[in-house]
Amino acid sequence: MTLTQLRYFLAAVRYGSISAAAQHIHVAQPALSQRLKQLEDELGESLFVRHSRGVALTQAGEYLYGQAQEIVQRVDTLGQTFRSSQDNPFGRVRVGLSTAVNTRLCVPLIERCAALYPNVELSLSESMSGTLLEWVQEGRVDVAVVYDVPVEAGLEVIRLGSECLYLVTSAQQLKQLTMPLDLEQVLGLPLILPAFPQTLRVMIEQTFQSQLGQIPSDVQDVDSTYAIKKLVIASKGYSILSKHSLQDELMRKELQIIPFASGLFQRSINVVSRKDQAAEVVVRAVRGVVQEVWQQIAAG
């Protein structure tokens, strides 16, 4: 088995057919087919099911796909490490952004990184913090901006700051609330929240438990900030979110926010990476850019 065979295999998976892969990576189709056949013969397994539209992975192919991605990524990273220097980092960094901060962070992060480090390629992914923590631990992303990292996560953590959360409501639902708002009133509202064990849900439930001795019972689980906002706009319930995740909807007056008592719902914002990657020049460089950009956002 060779690294070239693994790269050809990944190309065939990515482009969905042998012919498309050959065209995109500029290799003659017969040569590509021969290399893949040699790989199958060596492993003693069929990796693809051939059909009229291209290829699909067999069970053995699915297993090899996960392994091949990790092997090729490690080899590429090793080469990048030797080419990188503190002043001129080189390589591709996969960055995961929490949905709540992505809208504020993604554009200035890409612009600043391109200006400082032209040989660094960023690949961005968005998800909720709990999912991103799993991705960092599994090696699916190299750097992530997340909330409230558990101590047991075993990651390299740099704290960027903190932010308050607000009760989020539509204008129609706002009329049904009694002011000033207290936590006991919120306990009885229909809430739309990320599902347990997302870090936001854990923090909200812990706060209710410590303050009132019980947690909300009327909760719709929705693991999508976009969907949560749409449901609140449609007056299907209330939520508890940060301002960062609501900028556009607040400007359009589609949503309104109500503050809680000072410090009641507050969470930390962090940039994290795996400890075995934290010393890599290119990872350190990107973490530094994240810190710089976030400080500018917080100051503005």
C-alpha cells in the first residue's frame, strides 16, 4: 500500500467516479483504475461498488476511507511542519466555529489570516460547542472556538472572554410576559433549546437547578441555532441565547431580548485545540489570529 494509492482512493470517493477523479487530479484513467485495483488486491477486499453513475463505497471502503483521511492528513501535516516557521507558517488548518460566534468571526478571521499568513489555508466548519469539542478530540478539526469547556475534556484551552445570555422572544410573545422578568416566570415558559448534552443546555439547566431547585420541563430540543431563531420568530416558544447569535434578527426587529439579573446566565468563550497539536507552528498562528480578531470584536 502506498500513499499515492490512498490519495487516488480518496479522490475517487470525493468525485464519485474513477473518470471524474482522473480528470480532476490529472492522471490517466487507466493508470488510476490500475492503482485502485492493486490496492483492492493487496487488501483482499472490494472497496467500491461500480454502477452507471460512478462508484459507491463498500463496508470495507467506508472503513478505509476514515483511516486513509487520517493517514494522508498526518503526512501532509508533517511536511507542513518542516516547511513552517514562526514568521511564515505553512499548511492547512481546520477551524470549527460555534454557531453563536460564526456570523461575527468568520469574515474577519479569514481576512486577517490571509493578510498575516498567505501560506495558511483555512477550512471552516460550524456547529454547536458540544459537537465541536468532540470534533477536536477526534482530530476532525484542529482549532475550535467554543463555550464552557469541561475540565475533563483534556484540551489546550485559551480563554477569550465571556458573554451574557438573554431571553429571546418575538414581539408577539413579548406582550405575554410580566416585567420585571424573574427566573421563576421563565421556568414556566415553553423553551426551545439545544439538546442535552450541548454545553448551552447543560449551563441553563444547572443555573435553574441551583437557583430554583428544578429545571424547565416544557422544552423543545433543537440542535440548530438557525432553526431555534426561526421557531422563536414564529412565536413557537422562547429561547436563551447570546447577542452574537442574534445580530441580524435584532437589526431587522424580528427578535427581541430581555436581560436576566447580572451574571445569572454567563458563559466563557474559548479557543481550543488538542494538546498534541498545540505546539504546531501553524496551529499556534491561527489561534493567535483568533485571539486578535475576537479582541477587536469585543472592543467594538
